[in-house]
Amino acid sequence: EGYVNTSQFENKANLLAHYETTGPEIIQALPEVEVFIAGIGTGGTLMGVGEKLREYNPGIRIIGVEPKMGDQLQGLRSLQEGYIPPLLNMAMLDGRFLVDTQQAFGSARDLLESEGIFAGVSSGAVLHCAQRVAMRMDRGNIVVVFADGGWKYLTAGPWREEMEVR
């Protein structure tokens, strides 16, 4: 009573929002996109954007990022632990990339230091994946979605630990 459960892991409006908005925005901003990388959370962003981009360019590569089994990255789900979000169509993915907590924090920290972008841990995981994919490409355009901000983790133990080590 007094609230509405949007069921973001099952609600097709989640996927549709990215299909109708985020996907066209990417095509307009970077028509030459060749790889799209996002975290595997609800599956809505990855599938909605991926479907729109595939309609535009059937050859685009769609890559999902997930934490290694046992690692906790806020907002991301490890498919190895047995839960596959209902919105996620595994057949649409060209690859899945596993990132551990240290890699995600390190990439988020490096992004803050080098570019002044205060992204969150799941965004750090996506960036780490994008950097690895880019190293395997001679040239091309990769689009990533950073779905969280670093401010959400200011009080988190791992941020403090990361900063104390430096």
C-alpha cells in the first residue's frame, strides 16, 4: 500500500525505454558504432539498446559485463550464480565479459583521475571490459553505458580501502 513495484527485472517497459530512446540517441551521435558494451543487470539497457542497434547495423557486437562468481558489483548480476534476468536474451549477446571487484574499482578510480568522471563501480567494470575489447581491435568505435555514479559508493568500504592503499 502506498507504492508500486515496477518489477524492473521483468517489465518490458524497461527494455522498451532503451529501445525507443537510448538506442536512437547512440545512432544519432555515433552512426559508426561497431561495439556496444553495458553491464548485465536487469537486461533492459543491454537488450533494448542492442535490439535497436542491431536493426540499424546487423553486424554490431553486443557485449554484456558481469561480475566474476562470488564478487559483488552493485547493479550487476553474475549469471554463473544461476539467475538469468527475464529480459536478457542470451542469443543476442556476442560475448560476456567477467570483471572482478578490484578491476572494476581500479578502472573507476583511473577514470576519475585521468578524465575527472566520477563513475561508479559497475561503470568501472564496463570500462575495464571496453579497454580490453579495444586492445583487440585495430580500429573502430565502442559505445559503453555507465549506469551509476561514484557518489553512491562514497561510504563503501572498498572505496575507502582503495584510497587508503594509495
